[in-house]
Amino acid sequence: MDIKDSVRQFITKNFYVPDPSKLTDNVSFLDSGIIDSTSVLELTAFLEETFEIQVADDELLPENLDSLASVDAFVSRKRKR
């Protein structure tokens, strides 16, 4: 299972997603109301455990964590270090 599929599965299982079929790669988690500030911490814990990465406080940004595509790119960068 790739990064986006794993994250999509986590998001739809743990947060309210009215129509999972509309959770495409570039849908903003924040703008669509799927994730709030508390949920970002849950997502971060999931990413750290699942993909064996460390997410620093200064990396908790929408550019890294606000869509499936941004999470995929972020985790991929972290894993290459």
C-alpha cells in the first residue's frame, strides 16, 4: 500500500468524511473540515509510527499536511533523508 492509500484509509477511518469518494489527492483537509488542529496531531502520530519518520514542530504546516498529495510528498522527502 502506498503512502496516499495508507493516509486515505487512516483519514476515512478516524475522521468524519461525508463522502470518501470525494477525498481526492488535492482536497484540503482543513478547508473541507476533515481535520482540525487536534486532528493534525493524530495524523502526525500516525505518520511517525507508520512510516518511521520524525515530524518536527516547525514542519506542522499546511504545505506538508493538508492533502493526500502534500502528505505523500512530505513523507517521501522525510524517508529519503
